Amino acid sequence: MKKSITDKAGKALLIIFCAILLCLLFIIIYFLIKSPGKIAPFLDDNGVVIENSISEKIFVEINGIRQGMFIRGEDKNNPILLFIHGGPGMPEYFLADKYQTGLEKYFTVCYPEQRGAGLSYNSDISGEDLTVSQLVSDTIEVANYLCERFGQGKVYLMGHSWGSLIGIQAAASSPKLFHAYIGMSQLAEQTKSETIAYHYMKEKYSESGNKRKIREFEKHDISNKAGMMNYFTSALRDNSMHELGIGTMRQMRSVVIGVFFPVMNCRAYTFSEKINIWVAKSFLSRATNLQQELLDADLMNTYTDFEIPIYFIAGKHDYTTNYGLQKEYFNQINAPLKGFYTFENSAHSPLFEEPRHFIEIVNNDMMNGVADLAD
């Protein structure tokens, strides 16, 4: 009798194991099909490639390192927009591909993937080579490459989140390269931003009676540098921010559904390139000091004087880079022209959450050299 029960249990486990293997195989095959590694061209109503458009994935040597980038635009004669992604180490072309913002109608948009990240990941890269100053230098070199390739003297520069730490320093150090700087979810004083978010989330969970979450938060002592880093790199922070609608996007309640699956479904990457996105993200979190440089950032006391127009794009519900701190930083900036724009229905990614509003600002203000100071 015991042997019969054991045999049945063994068969059941074997069936479960085989089912799991088949599911994994199906998932891998599905993502392989979804990973041709090519980007679609711009087509007219007749399905013909639009003349003078560009849609490419290329690799360029930047400061001695082979780095990957996407370049897309409906007309190569349009102004160039250089987009510096967030992270550290989280390329955002997959979001541009998913949400189709319309930027490519007005700009030739370049999405470089930073040294050590995504398309630019290389296992030979040393963690010691990855610093904010190096990434600023790379950004300037990419801007020079774009100017030379497309025969233009300047580019527009936009930094998102972590990318804004890099972008605003590039704008300050090489103003002659840029028409203007656009800080989307601009970093200001990140440890202070994290502290505000920590207490905000604890309060929200307290209001809802979620004692389990409160206990998880209380395990993190953010009053010291080590404790803040442990909290900052924890799953608790990211998951809670998304759960409360103050993370990547207001309506993005899950990192898995909102980030992982869109990356894996993006046809611009091969399957191995998609794997490298996650390998690189892990590497940049573990083997470099970039996370600490981010937390140590205090731009309000270091970068306030600029020679070019400065635009800040801020989501009202952003606690990843605190909305109030973005506004405070903006008020300290001296520039020939500056504009602050609030996106009422956005959290951390206004361009992808309210693209029409962003395009209105591009058409009405940025392209005409004016700005809204009253927002």
C-alpha cells in the first residue's frame, strides 16, 4: 500500500516537473520569436519607406568602447534629440517603442545605451571604469558623433531620472554642443528624495492598515548611509512605489508587467541582447559605485548656472525623484531661458504617460525658444 502511494506521488511530481519544463520551453520559444533584433522603418500610407527617414540600430566606438544605440526619425533634416536613459543601467528604448510618443516626427532621436548597459554591455568592462564623469564624457562624445554625422552644429539633450544626473552635467560642461537641456524627472538631492518617499509610503500603508508592509519598511534604517543603500536597492522600494502609483508610471503597478515583459517583447533586441539588459542591470547594481554616486548627488548646490535654455518636465505624482525637490532645484537655476512644466497625471515618466502634452510643449515652447515660468 505504501509503495503504491509512493509511486503515485512520484508520478505526480514527474508530471508537474514535465509541465514546468514545457512551460519554460514555450516561454523561451515565444520570446525567441519576439526577438528578431530589428526595428521597423517609417512607412507612408502606401507601405513605402518614407524618404529621408531613418530607423536603425548601430554600434559606435565611444571613448574606446563599442556602444549600441537606436536612431529614429521621419526626416533626417530635423533637429537631433539625444535621450539619456535612466537606471543606472536601464535602457528605455523599449518604452519609446511601446508608447510611440511621436517625438520622431519633430526630431531625429538618438537612444544610446550607456557604457555597461544593454546593447553596450561587455563582460570585459571593469566596474572601476563606470563613473558618472565617464558617462558624462561619453554623452558629450555621442553628441559630437551625431553633429558630425548629420551635419548639425548642436543637438537637444534630454536626461531622464538617472540620465538627468548625467545630462545636466554634460549641458553645464559643453554648452556649445546643445540647443537646450530637458530634464525629465530631474534629480536634485536624491538621498533627501528617497527619505521623503520612504516616509510617504509608510504613511500610505499605515492609512490602509497594511501592517506587514510597515514592518518591512521598519527593517530598513535609512538614517545612515549603509541603511539607505540597502533600502534603495531593495525590491521593497521598487515594488511599493509601483504599487502606490509613484514609480515608473502612475498606472504601472507591477515591475514585471510594466518593465520586464515590455523589454522581452521589444522586437528591436535579439534574445541574447535582452538577456544582457538584465545581466548588465545586475552588474551595474553590484559591481560599481554608480548607485552611491546617485544617492550622493546634490545638484542644487553644484550645478545651478547654465549658458543654454533649461526645461524641467515633472510628474505631479513622482516620488522616485521628488516633484517638490525638482521645483526647488529649478528655482535655484540661472539660465538665459528656463521653463518648468507639471504633468498632472504622471509619476516618473511624463513623456510616456502624457506624450501629447509633451509634444505640445515641444511645438509651442522648445522649438520657438520660449518657456513657461508660471507652471
